[in-house]
Amino acid sequence: MQKQQYFSNDDFYLLRKHIKFMHNKAINQIKNSNNPLNILEIGPALDVHYEEFDVSSKKDSFKKTNHKYQTLDLQGGHDFIGSIEDIDLPAENFDLIIALSVLEHVNSLESAANNLSRITKIGGKVYLQTPFLFKVHGPIPDNWRISEYGYKALFSDNFYIEMDSLPKDEFGKNSKALSYGAILTKK
């Protein structure tokens, strides 16, 4: 894995910290579930050097709890190959979806939002995170920065939205976040 030289070390550290925070929220929901969940993780890197994000250890761990964990990405080695914008997965199929640092790379935010809504079960959760005040980064394309208002515009028709940010901001006070996260619950 090539080290990305165009981030400041502080920004990269803080962004990773927020990704890990949102990831841990999703993992805690999975661990605390009394029922088996059908889980989809979108865009998990197979070559990541962070133990907590390791796809194979998650697959092994979730098998022991009867959760079904599957992955979606553009490249091989995943259960589904394609983009969340247009992949044809069964409707209302997933109890929990994780898509961290993914939406900024899609070409059509509206198509991605519509497909996330279509494949999430009613009452299901979607954990999202995107950088905001952050430089263009790979994988290219890096198309979007989404504020809390953007998340609401994209998802409020079909989901209840709980926002998070790093640093923690006072939403609506013209604050500036390095990263935004959203936990969506399907209506």
C-alpha cells in the first residue's frame, strides 16, 4: 500500500480517528444485537493495515454469532462487485450497512442514496462517514464533500438521521468539521 503523502499527519490521524469511531459504533450495534443480522460493508479495503478493519477477521467473528457479513466493492475479493450507485441487490435485504469514506467517491450521490434506501430493511441502520474539510484523496475519483445539510437532503425522506462530526460541532452554527458521520435508521 502506497503511503499518501498529501495529507498532513494531524489531519490523517483525526480522519482515521473518526472513521474508527463510526466503525466502532456499528460494531457495537452488531455485538449487542440479540438477533442475527444481515450486514453489508461497502468499500472495505482488503489490504488495510488496521486490525479493527480487517475483513477476514470480521467474517470469522460474525460467523460465530450467526450474523451474515458480506462486502461490496469495485474490485475482486468481495462478495459483491460493483458500485452502491447501481448494483442490483435484493430490496430491503440488509439490517445493517457500513459505508465509511465511500460516498465521496461515487459519481451520483442521489443514485447511491436511493440504492441504500432500497436495500435497507425497515428499521435497519446505515453507518456513513465522509471527510468534509479534507483534501482530495484516493481512490480517485473523489467527487463530493457532504455537510450535515447534504446528508439531510439526501436521506431525510427515507431515514431518521443522527449526525456526528469530528471535531464535535454545534450543527447550524457555521462550524467546520474535518469529517461528518451519519447513522441512518430506515423509516
